[in-house]
Amino acid sequence: MQKMRTYTTQMDAAKKGIITREMEIVAKKENRDVNEIRELVAQGKVVIPANKNHAKLDPEGIGLGLRTKINANLGISKDCCNIDLEMEKVLKALELRAEAIMDLSSYGKTQEFRRKLIDVSTAMVGTVPVYDAVGFYEKELKDITEQEFLDVVEKHAQDGVDFMTIHAGINRNTSERFKNNKRLTHIVSRGGSLIFAWMELNGKENPFYEHFDELLDICERYDVTLSLGDACRPGSIHDSTDASQIEELIVLGELTKKAWERNVQVMIEGPGHMALNEIAGNVMLEKKLCHGAPFYVLGPIVTDVAPGYDHITSAIGGAIAAANGADFLCYVTPAEHLRLPTLDDMKEGIIAAKIAAHAADIAKGIRGAREWDDKMTEARANLDWNRMFELALDPEKAKRYRQESRPEHEDSCTMCGRMCSMRNMKKILCGEDINILRD
């Protein structure tokens, strides 16, 4: 007989001293004592997004002292609405071990894709319900009611979504601050711009801010983690760390405390586009103003002049952000600002984000991070190609590069040949002749 659940959310269990199955799994993955994980969840410094209705979920922890996690964005749009293709991307993201997948579908009846995604995904699943509202109701934005916005959130929760981006921080005061402090790129957050437009068209308060308690009711009922969206994130390095962004961050900190009072887990979303020298300060501000809640960053993209290469600009920013305390990186693909990503774009984005996350984990001293690199170093020193491929972040690409350019001698590569330092040092230290010119 199944034991009755005596808690509402992971945070509720943690505060009651209950160790959940999800906490045990996270502790094992992170090589941490489960009581440490429970205490961090109770404090809100770690979240374990785990909707009660997501049956196949393999839980992950996000937050203080844990490995930096990455998220891959997917979903259909009006111009590209091939569900089968998006499901291919889902399977590839799972194969590449992305810890989270966000369904950003913004066209038509999106529930079919969302349910298929949740049915197959062992990774945590996130959504942005406001994207779905227009298609779900087949209404113009201004005609959607406050209750209808909340009903879409509940629909996503019922389907098993583990975390949701909710732009609750752009209230009437934040909007006035934005209008009084002009930007080059205005509001670039798609969800944030929709909420801002709805407020302007209806002359009303943000429904997610005004009805935050009802939103928490839904999150508590299904154990949905709130990912408090950064509607005012900068869309260019010119607009970063301005009054609008900081005003919203202060509001998000206040909403975080409200959520914690209801045992609802919270992450805070962050920039955006930002110069390198501002990143550490922004992480510090989020941790301070939002009371240590996990920080989820898009990038940051550190220069605006590299369309087609923004997986690189964001990986640079993401590594710096995570090394300074950010906990969760949203991947950016080479297609950013240009088109819906292809399967190859998505793979490039995931690998770039994983490089950034791992580089940051080394800097943060995360348990086990350096050991991976040390094993690769040993394999290189031993010229053990098969072991190198096993340890590679992308074994497929490493093997392909090796096969495409075969060396004359297997103990080298076509870059150095017999001048290979690893080959020659190994021979010399074993008392052998290195015979660079002779066979």
C-alpha cells in the first residue's frame, strides 16, 4: 500500500524535516548528504522542480553548491509548426543530457505537443503559460481576462509542467519606471511585452501580480516551481543594469518571500544582454535582493554584434555568471535573433551551454567537476583515443573529427604527427628514441 503524502510541496516537506524521494535522488547525483539538500530546499536556496503529475521525471536540484544545470528551449511557432520535428529535438536534448526542456510554443492549440513532451521527458519541463493564452482562447490579447490567464496556468500544471515562467514583477509601478527611462530595445522579453501590452490596453494591473495568491494556490496544489520572469531584462548591452531591470528585481524579491510563505519553490530569471564587467555585480544583486533564491540566466549575451554566433557570446557570459553564483543557464543557439533553431542549432546551443556550466563548476569547486577533466588529461597523456571519446562532452563530434583526418601513426593526430608532445614525452621518459624523421 502506497504511503500517504503528508506534504504539499518539496519545500513544505523540507520545512517539516521530511526527506522526499526527489531529495534522495538529488543528493546521490550531487554527492551530497541528503540532510544538506533538505535544509537548502527549506531555505529556498535550492529548488527541485517536480510536478506531482510528471511521471517520468528524473529529478534535479538547482541552486547553491550544486552542479550548474542547463535548459534547452523548444516549441512550435506559426511559421514553424511541425510537432514531429520538435519531438526530434526533444529526444536529442535528452540524449545530450540537458537537465531541463522549456516548451515555448506560441501558436495554436499547444497542448498536444506539451503533453507529448511531458510523457517522454525524464528532464524537468518548463513553460511560459502567457504564450499559450492567445491560441488557447482564440482571442486577441486585450480581450483575455485575469481569470483566463490563471486558468491557462492551471491547465499547464495539470499536464505536469515542473516550472513556469511567470512575469509577475512588471506591475504598474515597474511599467512607469520603464516608460520614464527610455531604452534602445524597449522590452525584449516576449512574455513581458505581452503583459505590458495587456496592462496598457486595459488600463489594469498585471493579473499575475494582482492575483499572486491565486497563482500560489495553483503552484502549491501541483508543486510547480515558480520561475519569476524578467520582463525587463536588457535586450542589448546598452540597456543593462538600468532602472527598469533593478525595479523589477526588487519586486521579484518581495514576491519570492510571499511564495516561500506558501511553501512554493522559486527561481529568479535574469539577463539578457550584458557587458562582461557587469555580470558578477548582477549575480550579487539578484542573490541579495532575492534572498539567495536560485538564479536562472539567459546567457548573458556579452556583445550584440555576433548574430549566428550567439551560442558563443552567451557561453562566455554564462560561464562568468555561473562562476559568480548563477545556478541555471538557459542555452542560446546560433539561430538566436534570426530564426527558430534547427536540430543542429539546438545541439550547438546545448553543447555551448554545457561547456559554460562545467567551466563554472570547476571555478566554484563543485564536487567531482575537476575529476572529469583529470580523467581526460590521463587519457590524453596515455594517447588513449577510445577513453578520450568516452569522456568527451560530445563523443560523436570528437570521433568524427578523428575519422575525417587519419594520421600516419595511430599514436598521434594530423596536427603534429611524430612531433606530438604527448607521444614524444612518453617515449623519452620510457628511455625510447623518438624517431621523428625515421620509420
